Amino acid sequence: MRGPFVTIEGPEGAGKTVVAKRLAAALEARGQRVLLTREPGGTPLGERLRTLLLAANGAPTTSRTDAILFNAARSQLVSEVIRPALDAGVVVLCARFTDSTLAYQGYGAGLPLDDLRALARVATGGLVPDLTLLLDVDPALGLRRKAEADRTRFEAAFDLEFHRRVRAGFLTLAAAEPTRFRVVDSGRHIDAVFADALAAIDAAARGRP
């Protein structure tokens, strides 16, 4: 039986990594088999591309180049890691997926959404998450949460208005697909965010909105 595919999305500083790790631990404690991965990354190629794409002091790249490279890493992750795990009945939790490219390179940087969707379909073979948890936070708060040592190129090289467009893009995507997305207020304490995220997974597993 195919496993469920859950993605965790959101602006910078929303707590995606922490929440994803806590969700994985909670599901494993219930006896479920869980694979936790991230984008870009999760494979040797993906991790190398992650270094190139996110390095705060890296050479500038165009938004189109970013979209292509993120999808290259995504393609390898899907074929090498995500699909085999889903086919084996494992719960897959992935921090970021195709919605991030739509939000950042589409709504944030202005690339055509139809082009980005077509690129994602090629990269993923049409794979769509069963559930997407959107951890929503005001960009000004999210950026303040990031320690200087943890800042990526997207925090260092893009202004607050860019990040506001990204957040608005995520919320637009969520409104367009309410059966797939669950929006979680991530401006609160991490314990409350985690509790709501786990409750959303449980509700989805029971077939409830």
C-alpha cells in the first residue's frame, strides 16, 4: 500500500526543519515507518546543489537558473528516495517541495507560474503531495528568527518585499487547493505549531479536512 506523502512549506524562519523532525519522531513513536528528507538535498547530488544554491556568499544566479537547479535536485530526490519509500508504504515527510519554487521563483521573483508548473511536472513525474502543511509566519518575524550563521542567500540577497511576495504566494496556493493544504500559524510557540501540524496529519489520515 502506497505511503502518504506530506510536505512542509513556508517562508523563511517558519520552523519547517524543527517541526518536520518532531513530526517524524512522533509518528515513529507510534510505530510508523517514516522517511524525513528535505529540499534541496536528500541525495548526494541534491546536497551538492544545496551548497551552491543556498550559500550566502555564493555567486549570484538568475531566478530561472534557480528554478532549473532546484528542480534538478528535486528530480533526483523523487526518483532515488521519495518514490521508492512511498512504494514501500513509508510515510514521507519532506521539508519543501514544488510549492516552494512556485512561491519563491514564481510569486517572489516573477517567473511565469505555468512554466514553473510544467518544469515541476517533468522533474517529479507528476508527483503531488497528499498533504501540505503551510507554516505561515510574517516575513519580518521569520527573518528575525534566523541566526546570522544560518542565513542563506535568500535571506542575504533578497529584501523584505520579496519575502512578503513569497508569503502571499504560499497563501494563494493554499487557497487554491484547500483539500491539500493545511495552514498552520507559525508565529506562535513551536509546541503549539507542532501540535497543530500533528493534528492536521491525523485528520488527513482519517479523511477529514
